[in-house]
Amino acid sequence: MKRLIAVAAIAPLMAFPTFAADNGAATKTQPMSNQISASALLDENVVNAANETIGDVNDVLLDTNGKVASVIVGVGGFLGMGEKNVALNFDQLKFTNNGDDLVVTSDATKETLQAAPAYDMKATK
């Protein structure tokens, strides 16, 4: 229930500019509008510039002013086991649409995320 309330609270606060990258892929992505639903962001894969999955979005953290502070990304593991959560600043992510699908991109690599300090999800509940 708390997660649903948090998702509903952040949806109108997630205004940000977006840019589509043209990396020569067969399918072009389009810039998103200036808002995104937090529920659409949860469980989305995070990919790098080569379109390789480097993690998945597990949570969105708000600061005391109600702005998005960090996005918690799960890295490593297999089928959710052994996964490590790391916090990425919201501005480290880019958002685009590929048809009807949300695409979350970061310049981070899987190796840098795996080497980053683990984020304790219990600390924010």
C-alpha cells in the first residue's frame, strides 16, 4: 500500500526533459513527454548505449521536498536471487519511447553498477 501511495505521489512530480539518441538502431526511439508515471518505471530494464540490459528499476526515492532523488536499480543475480540494489541519481537516466514501450537508458556500465556500494532498501521503509 505504501508503494502504491508513493507511486501515485511521484507521478506528477517527475517532469523532466528527454532526448532520443540515434545510435543507428533499426527501430528509432521518440522523446517522452515531460512526465512519466512512477508505476511505469518500476521493474523496467535499464539499458546502456549498446542496448544491453545493465539492471532493472526496483524503486524510486523522493527527497523531503517531494522531488525524485534517486532511482534504485537492481544489478547482478539471476531471477532476482543475488541481486544487489544501487542508487542512481535521477539525472543519470534517460527516458524514451520505443513504440508503446518505455526505454530507460544510462551511461553506467554493468561493471560500474556491480562495483557501486549496495543500497539498503530497508533503510527507507
